[in-house]
Amino acid sequence: MVPMNGSAPHSLSRPSKFEDRFRLYLDESGDHVFREVKEVSHRFLCLLGCWFRNPDYLKFHEALEALKSRFLPHHPDDPVVLHREDMLNARKAFKALRDPVMRAEWDEELLAVIAAAEFRVVGVVIDKLALRHAYGDSAAHPYHLGLGFMLQRYAGYLNHINRTGDVMAESRGEAEDRLLKESYTHVYERGVWTTPAHSFRAALTSCQLKLKGKAANISGLQLADLLGHPVKQWILRQQGFLEGDPPSFAQRLMGVVEEKLNRQLYTGRIEGYGTVFSRKNKKASLEALLRSPLRAIHLRLAD
């Protein structure tokens, strides 16, 4: 029986110590509005999530901070925050990577840190053009549609292994943060598609999404930022929307990350577990959103 006060029954039946809990870190690649959706660069939104068990996360955080300290000396009061575009373009805190030798060493060691870390990855790609063609102005907001798919997989994993966890995303502004929090709470309280609310309440330790700014130097959010674009491109190549090989570093990175993609626990299948490609909204999800207090979020960010 699921209590109606918003709390989940996990504390009664599941291990709840720090070392038993998980956290999912979220970031996006691509924009979430419907403008210019015919261009491939604007057509697809990817929501990238990676989750860690707490002790595994501490090891990853320590390794990433040690890597930054070796290559990018900085005052502890002004930490270097890993940002994919700054790193690739060797700008701001990453100017030292303009040296080819240092760049090669950095790339090698960064890949080694990621390869050694214990975590799982899920990439959800939403085709905004197909979504808009199918449902017009009634289409659900792509970000919130992606969050539903993401939480299904995270909660499903936690329920299968009888564990609990929470979710953290990067703060992006008052309006966006409020809408994302509402969407998360909606899934937690009401469920989504064929997954009932009690499945989310059993797995998730909080009815509220945690949000942190980039300056907070959250290693999990930095990893999600680094992986979002290459995972999206990898999925689009598999779906036939992109041709040619990715850049060298992205190719090497995906060689590491592919092993981290969430899989069906018995068959090892990735599609539908570690990757989701949604070309249109589910009718049930649309009807649920139209009946919910979230109906106003569909296109508000596109205005």
C-alpha cells in the first residue's frame, strides 16, 4: 500500500544507508523549443542521465578533481568546472589544453577516469519535428516527455535491485527550473504511461527534484554535460540521421561510454533501456498531460 502523503514505502523494505543509495544526474543536448525543427542540429533534443551508487560516485568525484588539479592548477575557492565546449575549444580555464602534448595526455587520462568509474548511462532523444507534426500545438513539451522516459528507466533499475535514489539536474533559470520541478513531481505523484505512481515512489527518495548551478562543481552534472552531445550523435547515427564518423575524441569517448549504457539485466539489450528514440508522443501521455496542471507547460518555453 502506497501512502498518500507523498512519502514512499522504501524506508520499510529497502536498504537506506548512504552506501546503498543512488543519484541520477541530468543534462540536455540540443534546445527544447520548436523553432527551426527541420534542421538536424535543432530538430532533436537529448536528455542524458547517468546514475551512480554513492560510494562509486565519491571515487569518481575524487578522481576527476585530482585530474583537474594535475592539468589545470587552480585555487580551491575557484574550482574548475568541466564544460564540454570550453574543454574542446581549450578556452577559459582550459587554455592549457592548447598545447598538443598536454591535450593528448588530458584526453587519455580523462577517458581513463571515466572508464574506471562505475555508473550507468541513459540517453533519451526526442524528435521534435515528428512530435509537432503528430500533435501540433497540443504536443507535450519535449524536455518533460524526455524526463518521463528517463525516470521510467531509473526507477525500473532501482526497483529491480531493491534500492532507492534521488535525482539532480542543473539549474537553468527560474522559469525552466519551476517547470522541470513540476514535471518531476507530476511523475512521482501520478506515474506516467503504463508505470504507476507507486513504482516511482518506491524507488525515489524525494518528491522533489534537486537543482544545482554550474558553479557548485557537481561532478555528476559535469559528466552528463560531457556525454550529452556525443551520446545524442551516436543515437542519431544508429537511426540513420547522421553519416560519417564522429570526431576522434567523441569516437574514443563513446568507445568507453557504450559499455556504461543501461541494459536489460538478462539479455544485455541496450535499445529501450540505455537509449530511447522517440519520434512521436504517446497518446496516453498526451491525454494525461492535457488533464494535468502541467498542460500549460507544453509550449510556454517556445514563446
